[in-house]
Amino acid sequence: MAHYLAPWTAEDISFDIVYDMTDHPVVTVRVLTPIGPLRFMAEPVMQGATMLLKGLHVQDLTPNAVGMANLMVIARMVMERMDLDGLVIEGAIRSTGAKPGHRPRGIRFTRRVRPAHDA
């Protein structure tokens, strides 16, 4: 059973780097959400205006707690606040859960660009 409140908004979420858990090239980010804090660990790689998050691992999360719609809200908020055009998640190889030993398929998010209006 899902534990998330759907849907979240960007105002429901904030994030910051957890410096004492960050060691180059891996960065740890704490995301504050309506269900509590989550920690994301990954190796960020910039590819133009797109950030690739290699080996993403999420801590403090019970299965199905966030949901895809709320993950999209988190991704859009990060892209907006970091001025990114895209965010690509490449998960770490699973040690437990569904299909241990396999890497989950990648997820690509793109930032919505609103057309400019002539004044």
C-alpha cells in the first residue's frame, strides 16, 4: 500500500547537500518532503544542461512511499532550482528488493519550457 500524499507541489519540497556524507565523486542530498526526509546518493555528471545521476541510491524510504508522480515533482523542482534542462537517473545495482543484482532502468526527466509571450 502506498504511503504518499499525492500530488506534492514544489513548495512542499526543499533540498540541501549533506556535506558530512559527501565524498567526491558521490554527493548526498537530503530532500525534505511531506512524508519526511529522504537521502539521495549519486555521482552527478553534467552533460551540457542535463545532469546525469549515476548509481542513484535512496535512503530513508519505505517501498512505494513516494510514487512516480511525486518523484516527478522532486525532479522538476531540482531542475528548476538548478536551472537544468534535464535530469537522468541511473539507479544503482539492487542489493535487495525486486530483482537483486540487476540495475533498474533509467528514468529521464525534461524541464518544461514555456513559450515566451510577446509584450
